[in-house]
Amino acid sequence: MSDYILEMKNITKEFPGVKALNDVNFKVRRGEIHCLVGENGAGKSTLMKVLSGVYHYGTYTGDIVYNGEVQQFKSIADSEEKGIAIIYQELALVPELSVYENIFFGHEIMNGRTIDWNKTIVEAAKVLKKVRLNIDPSTKVKNLGVGNQQLVEIAKALSKNVKLLILDEPTASLNEDDSQNLLKLIRELKEQGVTCIMISHKLKEIIAIADTITVLRDGATICSMDASKKTVTEAEIIKHMVGREIDNIYPKREKKNIGDICFEIKDWTVEDPVKGREILHHVNLNVRKGEIVGLQGLMGAGRTELAMSVFGNPTGYKIHSGELVLDGEVKKFRNPKAAIAAGIAYVSEDRKGNGLILIQDIKYNNSIANLEELTEGLAINENEEIKVANSYKDSINIKAPSIIQKVGNLSGGNQQKVQLAKWLFVKPKVLILDEPTRGIDVGAKYEIYSLMNKLVEQGMSIIMISSELSEVLGMSDRLYVMSEGTITGELSAEEASEEKVMKMAIQS
């Protein structure tokens, strides 16, 4: 049998107006961890959807050769029957069902015409043990953390006797500990004979785990690098991904015109009525005009909760005490609309769930937060709406055929740019960016960093929440560290280091 478990030959896939894959060739050795990298829109996920049968035979040209045989997958079920399983960044679990029900959902263990629940629970416990997840199989999925939910997805794949496991951005939503745990598990699966294809934008993880790295750019195969024989550097990967060298991932600002304090919260104490406890305790924080302030902390430290409570409190938290001061005036926002009107904008960490309307086009999403600006009488000035949308598409380089492109069909990086354009159109004084580069490639990250620098040079103030410590250190003029709902430290860019930040992040 061939050393290659998979060969994808001359794969071409087109959508209306877009050639997503152009004569792509991709080979995976049996028993290896093969990382697939490229900018958003390079074709990585499309290639994997072709492989897994999401884009069925006949909707693309070229051949899929698996275990030496040409395949014609007409559905996901066809690829799963051959031992191929794909796990997406957005997990496909049913929150209200138990772990064992989720693991065998769609391929239930039957006893005649009924489901054998006893055997289902026993078999679920076996696969949970394989992924080192020590939980009661009857636990509801909604009661698990994201890291454990990811392990349940892998257990679900193992229950189908998987031979080739595809992981699409598996660590994008995980904290550092959960990410390391998952990478360790992938290595263990390799030792058990499972071949893995992993798509990721986290280059450090790729270098740490990959046997082979394949780069796609603009729907074409650029190169494959054997990382098992020669150390591959981040600089090499980036050069192949973007077609040029990027000397500094975090672009430096030419001028720092940092002015007076324009935004401040004092003694900010907030309760979550659903959890029945305080989630923010006497928080004090300020931002100056033309400044990027980083907000760092471990998962659950309260960073997003702080942002939401400031942005008109859409989640219904109880603000027990504190003042919010904007341009020297104490403000109280009853809702996000009031916060927006005052000059505060919040770019959600969940762009697909809370930031964008995926079934609508770029133009619609661009306008939705500031329709007043486009309204004449009772009607929207559509010519002005088109003009504004095209202006932002060009100025922040949204890669799409036109502004009537559905946002759900864009890559993650371009979706994030649309979300940014939406909030820039409200012309905020203070822009809160919650995980602004999560799940996007290094080229798109660089563009967003450059845009941030441009905005603060123009006098805007930015609060950046990020789980990537290197990102906070690379972009912030000053940063605050949070732990368990309180500020545990403040550091200037000059005095900040990974060690100092992590020490503050674990204080309680």
C-alpha cells in the first residue's frame, strides 16, 4: 500500500464569480500530522470540504485518492464510512443532550429497532478514556467548557473508527492550557495510527506539532515543507503565505500623539443576576486619546464582561457601583444604542453569532449600526449606502467580488473586516476590540494591526482584549491585567513582559 493515505489531484472548485481552488495538489502521508496553512480565503476549508463530501462529487474537478482508490463522495456520510472525519471550529454538538448522546448522534447503537442506551453509555466511556476526558457520560454538553467540548467532538470522531481526522482551527477558542492538552492528544492519536490534517493560524503550534506543512495561497498550492527533517521557521511560513516577507508582525506607529484621558471607569462593580454573584469588583481603568490600551487575563478573568457592561449592558448585568466618564462627563447608558450615540463601539469576539448578520450582504452589515446617517425622511438613501460600503471595502481591503456578497460566504479575516467597517461607520471616540484577530491569518492580522495604528494616529482611543499575550505586548501603549473580575496590575509598554503579565494574571 502507498505511503500516502491521501492524494488530492488537480482539485478545482468554483463558486459564482470566484475560483476558490485552482488545480490544487495535496498529499498526506499515512500516520503523520499534516498542517494546512494560508491566509483567510486561500482555500483551506474549501479543500477540506471537498475531501469530506460537504462539496460532493460533481461540484468540483480533479480526483480524491484515498487508500489507493479514487473516491466519489456524494455526502459526509460517504467519507465517514471510509474513516474520514472533520471537526470544525464551530462545534457541531447539541448542548441540551448528554455527552453519550452527542458521541453517537447519527450513528446510534441499535438493539433491533430501539437504541441500546446501556451499551451506548459503556462505549462512550471507552472513547472518552481515549481522549483523556474523565467525566460522567451523562453530563449535558452545555455544562462543559469549550476545551472539554472539543474533546467530546474528537471522541465522537473516534467512535466512528476514524483513520483520517481533519481539525479546522481546533485551538482558536481555547485557552493556553486547553490548547496544549489538545495538541498532546493529537500526538497521542498519531501514535495510535490516526492520520491528522490540522488547519491553524497559530504558527507556533504548527511548528511544534507538524510533520509536514502545506501552504495554500489564492486557491493554489504554493509548497509543502517536511518539518520532520528540517526545522521550519515562522518567517518561512509567513513568506509563503503572503508572498512576501513581513519583517515585523506588529507594525510600529510612526507617531504617538497620546493626549488626555477621554474614557474612564471608576470603582466599577457588576453582578451577573443569572450566576447570582459579582463578576467585576471595583474596577478602575482609563484610556487616553490616541492610545491603545490592552486588556489581558486568563479565560474567565472578566474582560468581555467588563466590555459588555460598559457598552450599554446588553446582557442585563446589575451595575452596583461606579462611574463611567467620557470626555469629562459622567455617563449612564440604558442600552447599546445610547453607548453608540455617545461614541463607544464594541467589536464582538463572536463575529458570527453577535457581530454580523451572515445571511445579509456586506452593504447591509456595514449600515446596520448607523442607519440614521443614511436616512432621509422615512427612507434609506441607497446611493449613499452603496457609496459608504464601497468606501470601507476599499479603505480596509475587504476581499470580495462586490458589496452585495453575502457575509457568510466570506473568509474569517474578511468577515472581521466587515465587522470593523460596521463599527467604524458609527465614528466612535472609543473602540473596544474583543479578540480582534481570533481565527484569522497572519496577513489579515497585519492589516488589522495597521488599521488600529492608523485609527489612533487620527485620535481614536482603542481598548484591545486579546488572549494572545504576544499581541497585547506587541500592540499596546499600556495594558491592564485582570484576574477573577478585578484589575491586578497596570503596565506601560516599556515595562511589560510575559513573565510580569502572567504573574499578575494568576493573582486572586
